[in-house]
Amino acid sequence: MSLSVWEAVAVFLAGIAAGTINTVVGSGTLITFPTLLATGMSPLTANFSNTVGLVPGSLSGAWGYRAELRGQRPRLIRLGIGSLIGGAIGALLLFWLPSSAFKEIVPALIAIGLFLVVFGPQISRRVAARAEARGGLHEHGAGWVWPAIAGAGVYGGYFGAAQGVLLMAIMGIGIDDDLQRLNAVKNVLAAIVNGVAAVIFIGAGHVDWPAAGLLAVGSVIGGQIGSTVGRKLPAGLLRALIVVVGIAALVSFFV
């Protein structure tokens, strides 16, 4: 479909906002998806175009956090495999399951993610104490981290809103590391999930390329803005921002 000038501007600005939010926290889809629907696009085409358009922004955000990624290559490879598998499964579920199925699950997942973010410090201290008693926590995190990351990938490949909230909750509890370093890993994992889902969606067609292109350019700009702002946030403020965005995601599903 063809976009009017004002619709094109709105999609481009939504891409900038989403790229910024995705890099700092996640849930940029809560901005771009409704914007695409407002142009008259069908939900399926909007979902496909949104995922494809936000991939460059995810890569931009990951590049912006490259300093925090140093020394994390083994972790990225291990967790990245989980995200790759989960993202592919999630994208395929979009074709296999009725939309009503995940509408029931998504709010519960976001709520769980928020609970884990809020109480993460207390839970992580207990996890670390138990791990220390067994000889210390592995650099890749607790044993349940990998399947949880893969599960978040399934959700991200299917829709993706608040994927960053879930990823940060999982890693913040299961991996003993600085929150900014984990945020850098989150951006790479989100890029992997969005990337594999985009490949599948492109193969299936239904991508509105003008809209996806505008989102791509905007999200790349936003990714650089987000990486600049995000790394300056203290851990407490970053955690609070994650909670605020997660609550916004919950509200959007019930309104």
C-alpha cells in the first residue's frame, strides 16, 4: 500500500522512538505496531513489516553498546543460539496458532517479567548465595537461563513487545554481572530474534517495503540515541524504566 506524506513521517518518527526505546529497555513495538495499523495496514502485514523494519535498529543499538560487549563472546554465542532457535519457532507459530492463543499468554509473560525485574536483586542474591555454596555461579549464568532465553525468543519471534523486559529479568537474576553489560547482551539477543523472524516473514511475503524501509532508517537513528542515553543510566533508574515500560505494555493489552 502507498503511504501519504504524513503517514510516512509518522512511521519514520515511530521508528526513531522504537529504536531508542528498544536499545534502552525494549517494547518499541508498542509504538510502531499501532502506527502501522493506523495507516490502514492489516495486522499481519503490520507485524511482518514491523519486525523487518526494526532489525537494523537492533543492530544499531548492539553496535552502540559494543564497549560493554567486550569479553562476552562465549556468553553471546551460547545465549545467541537459544535466541536463534526460539525466534525461529516463535515466527513459525505466527502461522500455526490462532492470534487468540498468545493474547492470553503475553500479558502473563510481561507480568512475570516485571515481577522478576522488581524483585531481581533479592532473588539474584539468593541464587548467587546458593551457587557460591556449590562452587560459584557459572559465567553463562544459572542452568535455567538458557532455556528461559530460548523461551523469550519464542515470544519475541511471535510478536516481540516487552521482549527486552523479559530478557533483562532473566539475565538480571540468573547471571552475576553489571546491568549495563547485560543490557548490551540483550540488544544482541533481540537482534538475533528479530533477524531470524524477519527472514521467515520475508520468505512468506506480506511485507510492506516502503513502511519497513522508513522504520529501518528511523530505528537505526534511534538505536544510536538509545545507546548513548542508556549507558548513562544508573542501574536503579534503568530497572525503574524497565518496569514503567513493562507496565505500559501490560496496559496496552487490556485497553
